Amino acid sequence: MDLIETIKSRRSVRKFGPDPVPPELIEKVLEAGRWAPSGLNNQPWRFAVITNHRTISEISTLTHYSKVVLASRVLIPVFLDTEKSYHREKDIQAIGACLQNMLLEIHSLGLGAVWLGEIIKSDREIRELLGLTGSLELMAVLALGYPDEQPKATKRKELKDLVVFKN
């Protein structure tokens, strides 16, 4: 698929089918995230991979989007490793690039996903549940699986309305 078509056709998927996601596809998603750009190449992201339904169920109680979490086959919490951070804002931007890489790879593999941000309010609880150290700060969770819906295209503003300066 042409890259711009991949970008334009990707949608947030919130309903998933029952089939498990093979480990080799999860690995490809993580690999895509790993190759995101970061300041000083510090690669501040860290990943957790959750496929166990009991753990997914426990995490579902920590978010307003519990139905989405429960329907997913895989959760990938993405953390900022604060011990590797050199500039918080730049590192958070790098994690955004990491998440976008992962979402595009998920889409290209025929999977679906949604980027959950509201769940970061439960950072401490999720780290405790997973037995992770305090140096990790939850930035987002990707909920993914095989799509059981085809979300409609969203409207975008015209490019002329977004460019604020052109010389």
C-alpha cells in the first residue's frame, strides 16, 4: 500500500473480532514503534504486551473505555522511561511518533487499533498491576485486534486552512 494511502485510510477501531493476534504480528508492531525518531536517539519508549484476558479485564476497570479494552485481543501500554529522558516535551513527542508508527503498521497488517489516552489517569494502578517500576510513566495504551467494524472516513480541514505561513 502506498504510504499516503495507508495514512489516509487508517481509522480508530474500537470493536474487535475473537481471533487472537499472532505473536509475530505483535512483534512487527513493536518493531515499527522501535524505529520512531527521538531526540539524541534516546529511544525513551518502553512497551508492555498484554494478551492475557484476566489482565485485560483488570485494566478495563481503570478506564472510561472499558468496553473497548475488554473487546481487544492485545493491549500495548507505552511508557516514557523517565530515567532515559533528556527533555520531557521532546520525549513525549517522540513517543507520539512511536505510537503513530505502530498504528500505521497495525493498519498495514490488516489489524485494527485505537490509541487510548484517557487511561493515563490510571498510570500508577496500571504500573502496580504489571509490577513495573516508578521510572516508567504511562503515555498511552494501544488496544488492538482484528477489526469487527469499518469506521467511516472522518472529515479533515482543507490544507489552505491549516497553513499559517507560506513564503
